[in-house]
Amino acid sequence: RAEDDIDYSVGLGDTAAIGERVGHERPLCIVHAASEADANLAADEIRAAYTIGDEAPATAPVVRRRVGPEQP
């Protein structure tokens, strides 16, 4: 919520891009957590959010559509 304090000691960093090769040398991302249990929970959620395969996926356009007044 907007009124909640932000904990700057937790979060994700160095997140892999779509189609980027990952492995031991290049992780999906770096997890910053308040405890090992929180880090493990976040890592499980991250792994569940990604699909890893042998080939890079066909990527969709970054901007699907614009909202607001049309411009010339």
C-alpha cells in the first residue's frame, strides 16, 4: 500500500531479460531478503514465474497499446 514504509534492504536485482541465457554464471536474479527463509520463499516464487527452455521465446512488442489521447 502507498502508506506502507519501504524496506530498502529487500528486493530483486540484476533480473535476467527474456531470452537471456541463465545458469551458474548468470542467475535469474539476485534476491535481497531479511532472512534466509524469506530468501528461499522469494526464490521459489521467482522460479515458478519463469519458464526455462533450450530456445529463446518469440518476444511480443514491449508496448502493446497506448492509453490516452492520440498524438499525430
